[in-house]
Amino acid sequence: MERVEILEELRTIIVETRGVDEEEVVEGATLFEALGLESIDFLEISFRMEESFGFPFPTDDLGEIMNSVGENSTTEDVTTALDKLENDFHMKFDRSAIDGVSPFDADKLRDSVLSLFTVGALVDFVEARGA
């Protein structure tokens, strides 16, 4: 599947799941901030991705990684979690969102990590899996 085809399929899934406008679902759109996804929406999208692309999205592993970025996390914890996402899930991130975030500001750190989850990161994952 070509990248543009993956994006179109993801656009359909996200629009039908979240009810956003098609024009909003672009590669740079953040899933949680710009598109307003909540964790239940993300689960629904991951199930629909499995149906469409034929392989599971590792939500349990992703949840474990995200939970490691919690109240007592440091920027080192975040870097480790992002390394795991990039290595294990082939998701690419612009890490500038976490640059300069205080390692003692857990809420800002979590929000910064959530801002890294974009439509393009999902496309990267599907593309790397060879859909």
C-alpha cells in the first residue's frame, strides 16, 4: 500500500470514529490535541486499523509505554519511551515538543508526549508493517 492510500484509509477511520472533518485529518494533525481523541477513541481506531490493514496495533504495549510517562517521570523516562516507540513500532517523532520541558513538570511532560502522536506517526507505523 502506498503512503497516500494508508493516509486515506486512516482518514476514513478517524472521521468515522471521531466525527471530525476530513480536511482536519492530515499527517501533521495531533491525535489528542488537534483531533480531540480520547483514549477510548484511540482504542476504537486501533481496532479498525487491525480490520483494515490486517495486523494488530499493539495497544497494550503502547499503554504500558505511555503509563511509564507519569507523575514521577523524567525527561530520561520520556526519551526511553520514545526510543521504544520508534524502535518497536516504527513511529517517527519530532522530539522538539519535549525540548526544554522541565523534568519535574509531569503534566507538561505527558502533554508534550501526547502531542507527538500524529496522523503521520500512525501512517509510519502502518507503512513500516508493510500494509
